[in-house]
Amino acid sequence: MECDVSWTSLVYNAQGVIAIYGGDPPPLSNVRIREVRLQEDGPTVILRFDLPVFPENVPKKWVAQGFNTVQLEISFGGIRSLSVEGIATEVVADVAISEGDGVTLVVASPVMRVEAAAQTAFLAKVSAYWDGGEEGG
């Protein structure tokens, strides 16, 4: 799922992830989906996922704690349409965020698909943790 516009240019508050990856955050392919949450307020869809690539120059506290995985939480507000097909555990998917009439989200994997049209997308959280499990999913 390639698009000409970087996903970070379509998501408000993306400066943190841009800085952590030295100005070149990874594409959102082969990300581990951790949560798709719906909230009445907005209405809002919140997507929480692990990035497949750990940055080279991470905050010192991440190094000290032995973290090896970056996790993002993106909030899509003003949802106008939403569809969810399939559900599974340990989902690895490609995430596409594109522009149109607002922002469009597509999460695509062999076992799950989420599509949403929203007014805005906002990077709500950037965190890291130690993932001691197998790579991929």
C-alpha cells in the first residue's frame, strides 16, 4: 500500500515519531496491530500498533530500559464511515493513511480489514517497550 504522501504529513502531532527516526519514519507496512478501539466521543477510532523497525538513535531512557519496539497510537476523529471485517490475534498488517475528504484509514491483512473515513488523524502517543517474542507474527 504505497502512497505518494508520507503518512506523517497527514497526521497531526507527528513530530515526535519523525524526530525519533531522524526525520525518516518507516512506512506503515508489516506493523503488529495491538488494538482497534472505538469511542463515542467524536466518534473516534484509535489504532495502536508496533512499528516493525526500531530507530538507531533512541532516547537514552529507552536504551537504559532495554526497549526494542516502538508503539504508536493514532486517533482518527470525526469518523464518517467505518467497516471492520475479520478478527484475529497477532495481526500483522499494512496500514495506509491517505488524504481525500479528510483522512482515510485502511488496515489490511489476510485475516482482518479495517476501513475508516475521518475528519482528522492525530498521533496521540509514542512509546516503547521490550518485546521478547518472535519477530513478525
